Amino acid sequence: MAKPALGKGFDALINQNLSRESLAAPQAGDVVHQLSHAAIIPSSLQPRAIFTPEQLAELVDSIKEHGIIQPLIVRKTQSGKYELIAGERRWRASGILGLSTVPAIIREASDKDVLELALIENLQRENLSPLEEAAGYMRLKTEFRMKQGDIAKRVGKSRAAVANSMRLLDLPQPVQDMLGNTFISVGHAKVLLSLKNKDQQIQLGRDIVNKGYTVRQTEKAIQKMLNPPEPAPVKKPSSPQYKKISSILAKQFGTPVNISGQGSRGAIEITFSSKAEFIRILELLGQDEWPDSK
């Protein structure tokens, strides 16, 4: 007679140090049952309810050739059915192949245990969208009071990766929609987070979509927004006296002359447009010799 499973609850469901590949692997004391495929139902707590045929195609081919290597993990319901805890993709793929029975391990687990395990298993998938991943981390933080460091250890990511992922949820909804529809990349989204103004994030997000900005171009656009060029100093209008003298000198030199000043200090600016004109002005000023600059 087989020994009973060791322990109950979440610790019996998943060892914190196990990788994704061993989440549903038999552990000491587990009994693998052959259950009717029709007797198993998907979990109502599954965070990710959409599985496309394209996503299951590779798994279908693998099961067709090798069978189900890792048993499903289920719990028994009051109705006599078996609710999935882990392995929904394997269950669906076996259904596509028309398998009548599937290997499964029956465990006891609360709704909280099931949801936490399902979230962690989903977060270890490679085909999660950036926002699905961020939302999963946020649920672990808010619903299970897990710290970022604990989440990182549980899903096999760095703490920085978890923190940066969760920051995507700080973006305004229009920008999240752009990311969700793959109009912008995660790289674009992370750069947009350096803008604190939500309206600026939305506007620049639209510019990325409409103008095809690269991440580098987006960074440059943000630098311009955060560090706008200083406006050119506005020249104070010349006094009537300066204007009159400027007009007299302009007629004398045959070229525009500007006089600016404040109090007892100022400057006279004589404009020339060629070397010949420069020499002519010097001659008018009584300069007979000058350096020959070639």
C-alpha cells in the first residue's frame, strides 16, 4: 500500500527551491493515479484562462510522441470531480489528442494555496505578456503580502527584474494599451517611466507609435522634454538716441550698425558680409594697415 503524501497545504504543493519543470514532479509519498480526462475540470482560480491552439501545438506533439511525463496536480471537489491545481496545458493538450485518462497526483489544498501556486506557475512561463507578468507579481504582493525579494526567489528572477516589471503598472492606461497591443516595446515603456507627467507619457507614447521612434530616439525626446534649451536672451530695445546715432553711422559706413548699452556702458556693432566690405570699413575708420588673414 502506498504511503500518504507528506504534509498538506502549500508547502506540500511546491518546494520554494523547485524550478518550473519540477513543479508537478512526483515527490516522496505521492501516488500517481490514472484519472478520467472527463472527470477533471479546470481551476476557477486560474489567473490565465486563455490557451490558444497555437500555444498548445508544440505540447500536443510532445505528448503524442512521449506521453505525459509530468503528472497533473489536482484536488478533489465536493461534487466528486477533480479540479486542476497545476498542469492545465497538459490536460488541454491531452484532450486535443483524445486521451481518455491522464496521470495525476491528488493533493489537498485551499483556494489560497491553489491561487498562489497557479500565479507562480504562470509567472514562470516564457510566453507571458509583459503586463500579465506585472499583474501577476502585483497580485502576489497585494493578495499574499509577499515582498519583492520573496517573489523573485519564488519565480527564479532577480529582485530588480520583478521591481521593473511591476513599475509597468504605473503607466497610464492608454500607454498600457499600447504595450498590450505591442504598438510599443517593453524598452519603450521603461523609458517612458522616467517621465513623471502622465500626459507627457501618453503624448510621447503616441509619438512612438505614429513616428516610429526607436528606444534611443525616445530617450533623446525625453531629454529634450526634461531639459528644454534656454530661451535666447531678449534684446532690450535701443533708446531713441542710440537709434538715431545708429542710423547716422549706418549711412556713413553703408552697412547696418547697432548700438546697445545700459547706463554708461555699451557696444557698437558694425555688420559686414565680405572681406572686401570689412577692408572698406577699416579704411573709413582710418586703418591703413591690417593683418593679411588668408
